[in-house]
Amino acid sequence: MSHAQLLFLALILLTLAITAAARRRTASLNDFYTAGGHLPAWQNGVALAGDYLSAAAFLGAAGMYLGQGYDSLAYAVGTLAGWPLLLLLLAEPLRRRGRYTVAGVLSQRFDHTGVRLVSIAGSLTVTLCYLIVQLVGAGKLIELLFGLPYLAAVGLVGALMMVYVALGGMLATTWVQISKASLLFACALLLAAGVLSRFGGSPAALFDAAEKLRGAAAFLPSQALADPVEVLSLGLGLSLGLLGLPHVLMRFFTVADERAARRSVSIATWLVAAFFVLNIVIGYGAMVLVGPAAQFHGADGKLLGGGNMAALHLAGLLGGETGGALVAAVAFATILAVVAGLAMAGASAVSHDLYAVWLKRGQADPRQELNVSRLATLGLGLLAIALSTRFQQLNIAVMMGLAFAIAASANFPLLLLALHWPGLTARGAVWGGAAGIAGSLLLIVCGPAVWMAALGHAKPLFPYSNPALFSLPLAFAAAWLGSRNRS
């Protein structure tokens, strides 16, 4: 058995042991959905950072530095900008509401079937898109290391995801996230230190090498971000999309009060910022060390395993088989942890909001609600696996940006208006949510990322890959018009 296989097995056994321990402390629905609502702020902050630092933030970011240089930094700055906004606009008001999900928060203000259904649809759409991103990363990783077919690789991840959520709930997801975040930071530190050791410990020498290799283009936007409208739309989606991610928002209900929610976000913000700084060194290291190395490229000149495997090849170059195996195992643990959090959010929307509160009018049997949650996890996993086969060749950082655009258009406007605008009506919430979901999805499908790259057409129907600049105002306008129309 190879080093990579041993490390993979060890991490899977560790996370399963964590899940088993959490199961013994999960005795009620409140435990299952929110870990009892009494997690310490530091634990919740680390888990919140773990929820956010996904395969896209690690594998996709390094691949984008290798292929597009500066563009990856633009993604990092855009997403980091959302954290102060999250703290300012949503953290305390959401925790004050004391509900499990986005739909629960909205339904507290509007006891309206349409509001509940559109908020559930928004949460499930965002969760599914984000799951696809993680599964593509997992599938390519295992495909490269073990030679498994893509479907078998993502099927393994899906099966483990269902085990984590079905058995341990939010507490297991939290503990797995804390373990994974710690491993990911240790791995990033080792990679960054290894890169700098090749350049005398000097970041300036690394950047000089990048400039010699690529010229000024190493520090300028690529053609993909040459259009200012595209850049503005991307930044808007990344910064506001964070405020609409269901698996991140659920973290505000796992702590005791608003003060703990605020501290959680502060801790997560600093951790994410530190990780992105390390990513700059790792990414430019991949550009300079992996980019020119023929052994990491196939006969067609393309990177073995695709661009998302740049960090893996860099680890192998710096640390040999053991280094590559360690990074691969930690990347796999990263994906497992994030998909567990996503599945938790999606399953909660179905089992709690749709089944228990709406269909059963709040009178659902707790045991039956848990069974529905497990079935929902299974359904989400199978659908995400099927859809991921269509997008497996795309860079997962780019796909993450699209998922953020949907979150920014579908969930963020409803939450912001429901929490801060007294004039919002149930009709306005339904119109705004429906316009955000439909508008963002339609523009993404008609744009270059899907219409050309995934579906193979020669020209897109919509010229921009990132739709938030257009779909977000559409959602706000629809909510305003619906609220004004009281007929």
C-alpha cells in the first residue's frame, strides 16, 4: 500500500471516529441541527473557516495561479471582502432570530408558503452548485492518485458524506471541520515554507522568478478578467455570495448568543486571510516550479490530472512521494469536511423547513424528521454526483465563483431585506427570491462558463461569465416591486 493510500485511510478512519464520538452526544433535533447551540466561539470560528476553505480555495486557487496568475488573487480579495460585511450585516441579527436555516429566519417574519418555498429553493440551489464544485475536486484528485474512474471517485466521497451527516449531525460536522482546518493550515505552512526555501526564504526572489518566467503578465489580469464589467460582476458575486451560503449561515445558530457569533466571524476572518497569504506563495511557487517542469505535463502539454492538481504536483516536487501523499490526503479531508457541511445545510432545508414545518405543520415526529434528513442527504449527493460529470474539466475556483453569484442573487437579498427593511412584504420576498434564482441560473447557463466550456457551443448567448452585477439588482428590484404591489 502506497503512502498516499495509507494517509487517505488514516484520515478516513480519524473522521469516522470523530463522527462516532459525536453521535453519542447527539440526542435531540437541536443537537443534530445546531450542536446544541452551545459551541465555544473559538471552535465555531475555526469550523466556520473550515467550512469556507474548500477545494476551490486550495486546489482551485493554486491551479488558477499556475494558469492565470493574478486572477487567483482577485478571487481571494473578492471573497475576503465578504467577511467584514457578514459581521456587519448578518452575524448578530441572524443569531438573535435563533432559527436553524435561512428559510426558518424568513418564515419567522412571513408565515407564508411562497416565502418558505422560494427560500428553500434558493438554499438547495446554492448547496447543490457548491457540492458540484467539491465533488469535481475530489473526483480529479482520486482519479489521479488511484486510477479510479471519475464516477467511482465521486461516489466514494458521496458515500462518506452521507455517513457523516446521517450519524453525527452538526456536532460531527464541526469536529471534522476543526480537524480538517488544522491539517489544512499545517499543510499550507509546509508548502509555503518549501517554496520559499527554493528562493532563499525571500518572497521577492519568488516574484522575480515569476516575472522572468511570465513577464509582467504574471501580475496582471488574464484575458478572462480583462473586461472591467466582468471584474466588477465577479467581485460583487464573491463578496456578497458569502452572505448567502447556507452552510456558513448555519454556523450562527451553533453558538450561545450574538456576542459569540460575532467572535466566531472575527476568528474565521483572520484565519481565512492568513490562508490566502500562504496561497499567494503556494500559487506563484506552482507557477515557477511546476509550470516549466516537463514531468508534470502530458504529451499534449497539459498538466497531469488537470489544472486543479497543481498544488499536488508542487507538494511532490518539494517533498517527494510523502509530501505529495500528505497534501493529497489533506485535500481529500478538506473536500469531505466541506461536503458534509453542505449536505447538512441542504438536508436541513428539506427535513426541517419543507417536511417538518411546512408539510407537518410543526408536528413532525423527531425520528421521522431525522429519517427524512438522511434521505435528503442521499438525494442531494446522487444529484450532485450526476451533475459533476458535466463540469469535471472546469477550474473549481471558477465554478466556486458561479456558486457564489447564485448565493449573492438568491439568498442574500432576501436575508438583507427581511432583517433590515420593514417595507418588505411576503409578495416582495417571493418575487425577489424567484428573480434572483432564475436570473442567476439563466445567465450562468447562457454565459461562456457553461454555454461554451461545458456545452460546447462556439459563442455564448450572454457575454459575461459572472452574472451577479445583473442578477443581484434584478432580485432587489423584483422584491421592491412586489412589496409595492399590494393588490
